[in-house]
Amino acid sequence: MVAEPAVLDITRSPEVRRIAELVRTSGEPLLLRAGDTDIAILTPVMVGSQRGRRKRTVEEQATALSAFGGWVGNVDGERLKEDVLAARGDDRPPVEL
């Protein structure tokens, strides 16, 4: 189980809030360093559907959209299903309970 982090209200700390907003809008973590010493990593909070996702590029979206309908007229759906079932063949002995 992950422990809840301590909370620091930055409402009245404009410089800290500016840095936090920078991290939130960029979506990228920020390493805080003092001289040669790494102090902390500030990471954006991901909510709902953002969690574990990154924004797709325009090229990635175009590639995904171009794939729609790619099998139409090129693949026999019934034959494909038969081939998949045959490939999954069940050659294991039955289980007796």
C-alpha cells in the first residue's frame, strides 16, 4: 500500500506555485537541484484518464486513423476466425475433478 504524501498548501507561495503550475502544464517531472545536490523531483498529478497516458502526436493519430478499414475486401472474416480457432487447438488432456 502506498502511503499518502504530506501536503503543503502553496496558495500563498507565488514562486512555488509558479513552478508547480509549470510542471502541471508541461506534464513532465522536474528535478529540483541546489548546486550539485539533487533535492527532490516534482511530478504532475495525473487524474482520471490522464493516468499512465501520454499525449499522442498528430502523426500517431493519423497513422491510427489510416488503419481503419484496412482489412475490408482483403481478409475473409470467417476464414480468419477458423484459422484462429485451429491455431488455438486444444491438445491438452481433459481435467478430471
